[in-house]
Amino acid sequence: MYPAAWPESGSEKRRLPGKHSVDAANRVESEWFETFEALARTPGQGHKRTDLTAEAVLFFPVYSYLVVYRPEKRPLEVVAIIHGAGDVRRVLKERGGSQ
């Protein structure tokens, strides 16, 4: 996974304990990594969002987040992990996952 894919370059997880418990933050992070492994084993899971990007990426939900990845890349290339309430289009544009 590219460091830039991490939510807000890692700050999202650092913010979670302020709102939630450290256990909850660790649970979300653990679920992300389990998802990455599953997507790497079986690419093509998730859905396209042509309303957000013309890039060849798929979106896969994990809790309140969207994992955006390139299914044709080996190893798996995670473009971004975006909170569903965030500005998905802006984040994709900043991280190279949108035209």
C-alpha cells in the first residue's frame, strides 16, 4: 500500500481514539488489512464509481470508509482510504485516482 493511500496520510487513525476507543481504532485498522489481503487474493471485488472518477479503480466499503484500489495491479495498489462522509472526488484528485 502506498503511504499516500492512508487516510489523511495516517492522521485519520490518529484522530479515531479522540472520538472512539483505541480498541475501535485498532479494530478498523485490522479490518482494513484483512480487506487488503482479500482484495489481493480475489481482485475485482467492489464497484466502479463513474460518477466520481474515470480511472480504472474499484471501491470497497470497510465500516464508514471506502478502500479505493486498482484491481489490475500486482501487488495490490490501494489508491486511497476515504471516509464516506469526506470529499471523495477531491481526495481522489489529490491522490491520482481521478482524471
